[in-house]
Amino acid sequence: MNNKSNINLDRPLLVGPEVPTSPYPFALKGTVVKGYGRGSKQLGIPTANLSDEAISALASGLETGVYYGWTQIGEVKTQVYPMVMSLGWNPYFKNEKRSAEVHVIHEFPEDFYDAPIRVLVLGFIRPEQNYPSLDALIRDIKTDVEVANQSLSRKHYVKQKEHCLFSE
């Protein structure tokens, strides 16, 4: 994302320590399931929604909010991509069910419902919050993507792309 006018410059664009510290890395496996259909359609930010089992694993170890890390879709030993993940209730949309939505920072030509997904959470970006408008929400998500890209570019975070989650 080169257009800095689309992000919130009042937020730090680099978060977390130089080396991931407990509870990170937090690894999980799941299946991509159909979500509410808002990521691509309303927000222009497609997400891979995690299965209820994966959400339960996340909720047992992480608070609601936005996280960054790496993800892999499909088979092990394939491409690993940067990601941001929202874990929570999505207050702007007034969800009644907790969700975990992974935005893979890569453009895919098609959907990948029912595909295996592996997620390695490496850090916390911000708490979940409500927004006064859809535009404010989209701007913060774009900022989250920039924060993830900046934070993952550090040496000890890049090395996590080789985590055994992605190769075994």
C-alpha cells in the first residue's frame, strides 16, 4: 500500500517487540468457511473466515482484537503470506457470534472455501472497537495491513515463515 492518505497516520505503523514473545507465536490450523460475505463485497478487503474449532482455539489463548502474522492456504510446504486477523464480535456489524477473519495480504484469483488454512499469530495490533462509519472502519483495516507489513519485515518475524506449522 503506497498511498499513505488511505491510512491513519496517528497510529504507530510498527508494533510489538523486535522478537516475538509469549504468547506468540500462536499457531493454529483450521478450514476456511463461508462468512458473512462482507469482506469482499462491503469492505473491498476479502477475508478467509476460520471454522468454529479454530475460533475456539484462538479464543482460549488470545483476547479479541486485531493481530498480525503469517498464513498458508491449502497444502503444507506452499507459499506463506503475511496476514492480519480480526478476532471478535465485529461491533460495527453487531455480530451475535464471535468470528475470526484472516485477511491474507495477497490477491487470489478465486475463493478458497473448505481449503485448509494454517495461521501463525505473531503479535497484537489493536483492540477491537466500533466505528462511526464504514469509511472509518475501512481506513483502520488498511492501517492494520500497513502495520502488519511493517512489523513482519523485521528479521525475527521473517524467520517465522519457516515455522514447522507450514512444513509438517
